[in-house]
Amino acid sequence: MKLLEYQSKALLREAGLPVPESIHVTSSGEVKEALKKVSFTRGVVKAQAFTGGRGKAGGIKLFETPDEAEKYADDIIGMQLVTHQTGPEGVKVYSALLEKAGTGLNEFYLAILLDRAKVNPLIMISPDGGVDIEEVAEKTPGRILRLYPEYGKPISNELKTKAADFLDLKSELKDQLGDIIQKLYDVYLQRDASLIEINPLALTDDDKLELLDCKFDIDDNAIFRQTGAGGDPNAEKNEAEIEASKYGMSYISLDGNIGCMVNGAGLAMATMDTIKHNGGEPANFLDVGGSASEEAVTKAFDIISGDHAVKCILVNIFGGIMKCDTIANGIVAAVKKSGLKLPLVVRLEGTNVDIGKKIIEESGLNIISAENLDDAARKAVSVTK
């Protein structure tokens, strides 16, 4: 679950971390009244969207007066923001953050994330803030410091000193940095975060460190106890993905014309690869899981056929926990219930496969049976062509 910047900063401010004064608005008509509630009149209007590179894409504007702020908010809210991270389709902006303009002398990078290989939180620090950390890692890896705090214990003075020395901070700033790292680490643990990225962490002209921007991701598995964080687990999902998740299915739309319904993520990946190997293009990734009900299978057909680019559906099921005869009955019932008109290729394998194939053959439905995955992919590609 990702948090927007204004939600992230609310949590950081609550934890006592130094973030700029700001206020959130959902329309340009709210701007002037909102500015009466804060102490600044000069600042920035920042698009609230799940992407980096907002400034270069026109999603961050500096304003000098309330009138300018209102104009920029009107331009930004409702825009389709296209950055190097979004792709050409971009993302729609539904709100903006009005924030006091910073006066940074220097910009650093600070992040806390999970190092899965070491099964431990990782603190990453770099003197090169305000740019893509991926570029820093690729071109100048020595400019990134990696620190591993002892889980469940306060950050040691040794690690805090290493961080301050790496950034070449003056002695009077070392305590500030140590306090920021400790508080950020506390938030990371308390909020079940998978990532908290501060880019940039700025050194202001009055010798203070300030968190100017924040990327904050919460582990999906912990959403049930982080409901007060303010994020929306469906924020980046389209309607089909949200609908699929209600039935315990995973769905991702792709650019092809062969719809895929498979049980198991690995099998789904293999199915898509085999379609491409045979000259076709998959229209989606859809994993119905290991115990999909008739209702879920019916919904899966509805979701796939709702994509008007789909010319054929390939069902590839391995009967393990759920037997092939049960799956076949579910497919037949779902096809009849949904009134599916698209060509349907079905490949079954596993427990009770012969019974399952017989059920499909005797269903009276126009279902194309396949002997194996490669055969199924060839038949699906042939139908679309």
C-alpha cells in the first residue's frame, strides 16, 4: 500500500520529524482559504501522484502569491502527469500539496527498506540527493553507504556516526542526523513499512536538516493493522484489478489479444511465455488461485471478456488441490452463466483429468480442448489469426 506525499508527511510530522509546513487541497477553489491556515504565502504546489520526476513533468510549481498558487493548482489538479516512471499513459492527479518553499544549501538521500537477502532492515545514505538513486548506484556506487541496524534495538551511536561522517556533516549537525535516522527507523517499524525514502533530505541555510520529499510504502500483509495510515491499497489498481482482488484473484492487464486464465502465478508466467513463443500476445495475467469457486471463474470470464482487445481465451489449469472434474464443472457452468461468445481453448492436467475432459466434451459448448500447454498456445494463436 503506497501513501501519497501528504499522507507520508503527516505520519512523519506526527513522529516529530522535521518536514516543511504544508496543507493539502483537492481543488484550486480551496487554495486561498487553505493558505490562510498556514504561516507562508510563498511556496510550491506539488502534484499528489505515485510517481517520481514530478518537477520535470510540470507537476511542481513555485508560487509567490495566493493568486499564483490558485492558478498552478488549477493547472495541476486534473492533469494527466507523464513522467519517466509512468510511461506514455501517465497518471491522473486528483489533489495537490501546498508547501512552504525550502532554502536548501545541500541535498542528501536517506532511505530505509528491507534487504531480503540479509533478512534485515537496510539504511541507505548518499550525499547525492535530489536525483534518481538508481543512477547514482549505477554510475558511482561508492557514493552510497549501506548500514544494517540491529533489529528491534535503537540505532547504535556507531552507525549514526558513520552516517554523519559519510555525509561530511559539521559536528553540530551530527546529533540532528542521528535523531532523524532513529525517528525514521521507529516509524518504519511501527508502520510496517517496506520502504521509506527521503529524497531529498535538505540542509537549509539556517543549519537545519529537513525532509523535503518522501516515498512511503506499507507492506500489503500489514494493511489490517495500518488502516489509520491513510493510504488506499487500490490506489494504483484499475477497475478490473480491484474486481479480481475481491474474489481472491490476481489480474494485470497487458497489450495482447489472448486472454489467460490460469491457476498459479508460475503457471501463468509459463502460459504467457508459451503464447509469445508461438507468435501470439497475452492480453492479461490472471491467476485464479488454487481453490477458485464457480463464482470466481465466472467473474474471471467477465473480466477477461470485458477487454475488447481479447479475441480468444486460453484456460490453463493444473488440477492439484482442486481436481480437474471440479474445475471442468466450474468452467462449463461459468461459460453458460456468463454467456461467453469468445473462442475458448482449455487445457487441463492433473488429478481426474480424464473425467474433466469428458465433462467438457459432453457439455455441448464450443470449447477447444488442448493436450498440453504448447498445443493450447498454438490453437489460441491460430484462432486469433
